[in-house]
Amino acid sequence: MKALVWQGINKVAVERVPDPEILQPTDAIVRVTSTAICGSDLHLLDGYVPSMVHGDILGHEFMGEVVDVGADVRKIKVGDRVIVPFPIACGKCWYCQKGLTSLCDNSNPNPRLAETMWGHASSGIYGYSHITGGYAGGQAQFVRTVFADANLYKVPQGLSDDQVLFLTDILPTGYMAAENCNIQEGDVVAVFGAGPVGQFCIRSAFLLGAGRVIAIDRFLSVWSWHAAREQRPSTTRKTRSSSGSRL
């Protein structure tokens, strides 16, 4: 199959690599139909995150069709369309039972590396260095996924890839940021950074009841330029008025 592999600092390329195989009875093989590049992939590209090895397959935001399952997989069947969240959960440890899947005790075979890097262990992550397990990622034609029953989520009929792909990482990231703010009805919320995650945070803030959301970014993008032009006459005065004098 073809996959995007890390060849060294600031160098990636599409190469032919061996097709993935079922290694554990809880595995499933997914044929990737859509995948995305995360901003955090830049930390792998430029060497900021260590432990990358030549040939590592990148990508932790992907979805597709199940083409093979292990003997112990019960909830997922061949032919299912699924999304694959980037933190790998075993579904059984204390953290997974509490919904804290990014801290799964069982999916990262290299927890000490994560502890050294971040001060605490993390779950395994697809396509994100050997610090998070060295799993092959989703910027490929096929992916071996682990703990399939706990990690693969079936896509309801009628939804396109474009409608659900962002649920693998970027949308929940933005939503969680907004959720952590304990937004009350009518609140004025400031979002620092108007990139893709910031965009989802802005929309999530409105979804959670914000009356006004102010996007703050140091880059003059087309989006922010048009927004700024619309607000230009008296941004501060309008903001104070709509927030009861709270900026």
C-alpha cells in the first residue's frame, strides 16, 4: 500500500509500505477513505517531538471502511463505516471507565517516554511518534486499529465523510476547550487563535450558550480581515455594550 512516512526532520514522502495485518484478536483493519493533517503533525515534521524513526507512518485523524476484524471483535463488522478517534482506549482500565481515554493505562507500550516528555503517561496515539506507542498512522491506504470494539465508532447512514471526519480530533478539541469554560447563557467568550481548532471552539461556544464570541489572532487571515472590517467602526464600544461593560 501507499502511505505518508517520516524520512527525517522536515522531510516526508509517500512510499510503498507493507499492508497492515491483524496482530491481536481485538484488532481491525480499516481501509482509509478520508484523512486529515493536524497542526500538531508539524511537531513531528520539525523534530520538536522526538523518537520518530525513518518510515513511521503519519496521521491521527482518519476514517474509513472495516475490511478485516480479529477473532475477539464483537461490535464492529466487516463493511462498517467508522471514525477512529486519535487517543487509543482499551475500554477497560480505570481511566477508560471514567471517560478519560487519553490517559488509558493499556494502549501505550512506552509510558515512560511520555512521562519524560510531558510529566505524565498518555494513551497510545496513531501516527504520533514512539512516545505514544509507535502506532502506524492514518495517512495511508489501510490502517491496523487496536481495541477495535472500544475505539471504532460506526457512522450513521446518510452522513458523508466530510460531515464526520473532524470528530476524530479537531472538533472535540475545540468543543472541550469551550466546555471547560463553564459557559453560561449570554456569556461573552474570547477565543485566542482563530485557526481550525479555534473555529470549532467558536462554534462550540455558541452551541453552549455564549451570546458573543470574540476571536483573537495575530495573523490577518481572509476570515479575520472580513470579520474585522465588519466590526471596524466601534468594536470596543459594541463589545462593552453587548457584554454589560465586560470586555
